[in-house]
Amino acid sequence: MLVRLIVAIAVTAISLCARGETSDKPLPCVGQVCLGMTLDDVAKLDLTPVTAGRLSFNSEFPNAVGIDSTGTRIKFMVSVIDRQAISQLQKKLRTICSLNIAWLAYTKASDGRRIQIALYPRLVDGKSQIAVVEIRRTIPKITTAAQKKEYDEQLREKYGDLYDSHMGGPGLPVKKVQVQIQRDFNYENVITLSMPSDVYSTANKEQLMGQAGCTEKLKVD
């Protein structure tokens, strides 16, 4: 009974929703966080405030390129975002040209455990749009086969054929929308919801950089 209670707590808030869907099927969610959510959607969540690495338009070590509200090509640094950082980005940034790494945001699940949200841009109707591409929800550590079986049963009931019962790890290629239990870098267990990893492909990056004003003008003199 205790194992079932723990599993139930972890998946109670997990549901399917239609925000940001890219096909006829709605994209999966954890609580209020859904794959495909836009930056505007994420700004409405109860995000954990951050300080280090949040946002700097004057960094010596930029990791992103964009076009600001005046049409000027700019380089900036951002890795972890909260509602304040999102507000600054929405005011300052008009177009996203390039990101070296996905932006991360954090919120909490119904049991107080961490939910990590990863966002990355792609072109939508010819314009760059940053959206949620991965959600990682920390769960109690799985120590027995019985626990894993109960998670498998309940997650398969929630997600159907989106759920892959093989225990995975971070950083592996994903070919389709997928839900999986993984071991995180710090050996925590997480329920991971992922968009196809082609969002990080060279083709997508080239499309983003192909937007007007994203590349520096060639000067031969």
C-alpha cells in the first residue's frame, strides 16, 4: 500500500493537455507544465526565483544571439530563467537566432519535488518561437522491481503508447514525443517528458540563423 501511495502522489498531477500541440494528439503534461508551451505560457507558472545565470545583456560570455526590439542584432547570456527574466526577455527580444544551450526554469510538483522545464526555439510560421521541449519531474528513488512495475502500470495508463518502460538516461536521442523514467545525472529518478530531439538538429539551427538580421553582414575590405 505504501508503494502505491508514493506512486499515486507522483502521478496525481500528471495529465494530457492540448497546449502547444503539434499534431492531432495533445501533448503530455506534468501538473500545469506541458510540452509545447510557449514562453508566455511558462511565464504564468509559479516558477522558482533564480539569481545566478539568469540573464545578462552585457555578459563577456554570451551564449545566445537575437534581434532586439529596435532591430539590432545582439548577443546575450541566459541559462536559467524565472518570471522576472521572462518579462525582461519579452520586452527586449524580438527574435531568437541562436542558443548554445536550452533555457531552464523550475517549479514544484504537488509533493514539493522539483520539476525542471527546458525550452528551446524553432521556427513556427517563419518566426522563431521558444517552447517547452523537455520536462523532468523528480520522483522517489526506485529501489525495487515492485516499485518500478507500479510506476509502469500507472504511467502507461496515463500516457498510453507515449510511455516507454525502459529505464533511460539523460542526453539520449529521442525520435518521437516520449515519456520515460530516467536516472538523472545525480542519480535521482525522474519522469521525463521529451519532444523529438531534432529540435537541436543542425537543420533547425540553420533555419533559425536564416531569419532576417540574424547573421552579420559580410565585409570585405
